[in-house]
Amino acid sequence: MKMKNIFKTIIFVFGLLIIQSCDDELNQLPNNALSPETYYNTADEFETAIKGVYSGMLGGAYYGGSLLSRPDIMTDNVILAQAGRRSNQLFHEWRHSPNLAWGMMFSPYIVTNRANLILDNLGKLDDGAVKNNFEGEARAARALALFDLLKVYSKIPTQSSDANSALGMPVITELDPAIRKLRPTVAESYEFVVTELEAAKSLINANNSVGRLNIIAVNALLSRAYLYTGQYSQAVTAANAVSVPIASASNFAQVWTDSSEDGVIFKIDADRILDNTGIGIEWSQSVNNTVVPEYVMSYELFNLYASSDVRKSAYVELQADSDGNEYNSIIKMFGEVGQNNGSVDPKVIRAAEVYLNKAEAYAMQPGNDANALAALDMVRSNRYASFISGNETGAALLNAIKLERRLELFAEGHHFFDVKRWGEGIDRSATDGEFYDGTGTPVPSLFLTLPAGSHLFEMPIPQSEINVYPEFQQNPNY
């Protein structure tokens, strides 16, 4: 999507609940569209508009696909299956460039634009809880959209000493169709994210469904945002305001087939036909009762899951391709009950992550090991049969938290960004292949290590965007 369409084309489509995952370019107002001047007059119309904000998150480069898969594809969590289509291979091998870029800018700015249209027209509603809720949802949604852009295209504040002064992403609150904004600093961008989420807390409903943002979801996202900015006491405060319990071991597998919402704080309700989403096909496809693998769980990661860990069977399954090769295939996003179409609701944030955010935030503050361990053990006690705490302290405790994040949040769009914000690098096995027992074809030597501090941790701004808006700053070293 060209930047002219992000910053210069502002539309309101009546069919807001449908967004194509291919992110096709929109060059003109569709025949079935309505302009803001003739819409936003009733609460029902605002209700349709806010649903359009959420549907905007389902683009194929966003929560409809790549944001949940590439952060694992670009790490040591998965390995390319030679029998697959080699989709996303250039990201797996860190060969991304301005001409081979992650084109995620379109969907978050569509979300932002739709949220801004709601905010700009709120004066048409009577004051009260209904109006406040729409404002809270819109402000939280555009904060999340910017947060996601920052993770992909900018440095993370805790990543390095110079991160806060590095290039952030444009903060768009205007409806000017000709607007062009340069990139503010990372610090300024994250300040907007946090300020908007804090403002949304006092506006948004507490009882919005799990398919919408509510006050619990806002606090959960704040626990993540404060962790990213290194504001650890605030991260703990936000996490403590989240009352949703961690999914139990007995319900955990059902969360990934959409037959349980246990522990889910905010997800995006998706329809495979209407929204054209297929998150699971980023990992594999099923043809004639055999698997066509794209990426499979790395043998190293597979062995980090204990046999008593409920996640092991919920996330992977031994499956064979048409040649009889067996893989630790990723089934976490395989489909709803009885389905293998890869279509499930994207889970944006869960209670387990909030506890892990709290555990890490406590661990980063001197004298809080006991609180950090308690938060960590809340997750571990719901994942391991006959769990016994390791009673870790100090560096061992922080390492245990990092490991648990890797195990818990696999295939949910976290690991690359966690490694990035920790200021660490990525190291893959030089000997393990893609088959279930570690045999097969190892990662080529050129793509084994991504060193800490590499510019490749920040995705390049697509060259197509720079061509339209030459003044827009490219990330360094691209």
C-alpha cells in the first residue's frame, strides 16, 4: 500500500466489517461507501464504525497473518521445512530490504484513520457512557496500532541506550487527506501510546466482550507498553489491575480452537470467509490427510517443553507429509474444532502474558524477586502437571521468566520483539534439521546468527512508501 493511500486518502466504507487480507490498494471511494458527512449520526452507526476499527486489524500483514508468525519465523523458534512453499523465507533468512519489506504500514493506519473518524464525530452523540465507551475504544485501538508499528519499524526503548532518540513512527490524529508527517522519536511515539491508553481507562466500558477492547484489555496492554518502555513499577500497577485468571490446564488446548475463551483478554473476532483470514496457513496446510509444512517448531525449542507441559500437545503434533517425513507440526493456529483451514480468532493479549509482564517487571526492580517468582509460578502452575517451583532468584529467575515467555507465547507474535527489547541476538542450531527428531536440512550457515544491535531488528520502510513520500525517513543502514 502506497503512503499516498495511508496519509492522503481518507475514506469511510459502509461495509466496514470486511477487509481483504491482501491489503489491495484503494484508489477511490467505492460505490457502496458513505462519507462521514452523511454518517455517524446515531449510536448504531457508531457501533458499526467501531466494528470497522477491529476488522481493520485483520489485514494479512497484520493480525490476520504476519504479525503473529514472522516474529517467530525470524528467530530460533521455527525452522523452514524444505517440502513447503518457502513462504516468508526472506524474513526467515533476514534478507529483508526496502524492496523486500514487511508492508505492515497500511492496516494499522487504516485502523488509526477509522478511529480518528469516530473521535472527530463524537460531538454528534449525547454525553454519557455510550459516547465515552466509543471514545475509549477508538483511542485504545489507535494506541495499539501505533504500538504495533513501533515494534516492527522502530527501536524499542529498552533495546539500547540510544533507542529513545531513534526514529519512531508518525502519530496521526488528523483527518487532513493531504497530511504528511515525518517520524518523531521513539520516546515521543511511545509517550503517545501510553497517554492514549491511560486516557482510555477512564472512558471505556468494563463489560465490553472479549472481542472488543475494555478496561481490562487496556490495563493489560499498558502492562506490555510500560514493560517495553522500561517503566517497571507502572507495568506492575497495570498488571495488578487485570482480574482475568490464567487459562487452566484443562481448558488450554481449547483456547486455540476457539472453543474456550479461558484466559483470553482481547481477541479479534474473525470470519474465515468474510475476513479472508487463515493465520494457521502461515505454518502449514493439510492436503489429503497429509501435512504440507511451511515452518515447524525447531527441535531445540521442542525439547525445551517438558513432557508434563500442557502446551506441548496444544502447540505441536507429529504429522507426516506425502513422502512420509514426520514433523513437529505447529497446530496452535490450525483451525476451529474439526477444522484444518488455519482460521481462528487472533488472540491479541492473554492473562498469561500479563503475569509474565508482571514477573519480568518485578525482576527488573531490586528486592522484588519474591513477587516476580510468585507471578511466574502462577503461569507455570497452570502449565505443568505436579508443578514444583524452582524458587529461582537473581539472574536465574530472569532467565526462567524469559524461557517461560518463549514457551507460553510461541506463535503469538512475541519472540522476535522480546529478543529485540532485551538487546540480545538470535542464535540458531547449526545441526538440527526440520524433521521431528532433528534430522533433515539445517539452517544454512549464513543465517544462523543475528547479532545483538543489528539494524535488521528494525524492519525497513518499504521503498514503495519512500518513492511516494521521499522525505519520509528510512531506517539507518538500509
